[in-house]
Amino acid sequence: MKLIAVSQRVDEYPDRNEIRDAIDQRLIAFVSVSDFQPVPVPNRISMSRDRNERKYAVLRWAEQVGVDAIVLSGGNDIGEYLHRDETEYWLLDYAEMHKLPVLGICRGMQMMGVMNGGILEKIENHVQVDHKIIGELSGSVNSYHNLSFTSCPDGYEVLAKTNDGCIEGIRHKLLPWEGWMWHPERYEIWRESDIDRIKYIFGG
């Protein structure tokens, strides 16, 4: 069974003086029901102040675990937590070096695009709603984001847009990477189209 590294959001608990990694249990279950083995990724593998040492720790972790693909999860805005940004950036470096498949979900798609020069802008009416998407991927999807790319990031092509022009899905032109702005794990009954698509991306 293929091992899928799943990135985690960061939550702060000041009253306990704790910063925690967290992941929606539904996302782990979604990856599992798609016939993959999910492995959560710590955001502070190394506590070193040296950036190169932190990067090496992430790359070494991925190598030692033997991940076959990566899911970049939603939650947190880019720039909110440096160590999460770094961890996901270096996971993408690792995936690019080893030509591994990647699925970016919501913020995860944004991270993929920002890494390639994509620019995000604030939008309205895309939080806790369902809307239609059109393109190679089409239908009705959920939406929980207030940022969108102004144009397609370099090296990617658009898979889906909303009627108001927001980019909802992208695919890398050379690597087996896709980004979705919707959350497949947040449906009460997971959609077969999402399960089939993640299997397609990861070669399941």
C-alpha cells in the first residue's frame, strides 16, 4: 500500500503554552478509503534555528518514511506559521526531486501555486458555500476560502474555474501534481469522483 504524507495545520493554545499540529480526521479517513496509507507530517521535525538544518530534517524524514505521494492539507493562511510554510515548501522540493505525485487541497493548492510565482487576492462569497465549477473538472463543489489566484501560476494549467472566474483546480504541466480548492473530506458522503481522481493522481 502506498504511503501518503499528509501535511498538518497549526493550532495555538496560549493558555497551555502549546502550539499543536492538527489534521481533520475526515481527511485521514478519505485518504484511507481511497486505498492509501496516510502518514501525518510534523511541522517541527527539527527545532534548530538554522534553516538548512530544518530543511535537511524534512527531506530526511520523507526519505526515511519512504513516502510515495503527498497531500498538502487545508487550514491556516500562507505566511501565518513559518514552520508549516517551510515544511510544505520542502515537501514540494522533495516531490519534485523524486517526481512524486502531489494533491494540494485548498491552502495546499495555494502553496503549490505561490511556490511558482502565483499571486493570491482576496475574494468574497466563497466561504461555506457550494458553487459550480466548469472546465476539465466540472460539477458542484464546496468552498471554504477567501483567497484566489489572479492568474494561473507558472508551470500549471487550469482544470476548473467558477462562473465568477476564480481558479478552482490546477494541474502541473510536467509533474503528477494537482490542486483543488474544494475539500473532498468535508462531504458527509465522500464523492466517488474525488476518490477516483486521487487514485488517478497517485496511481492507485
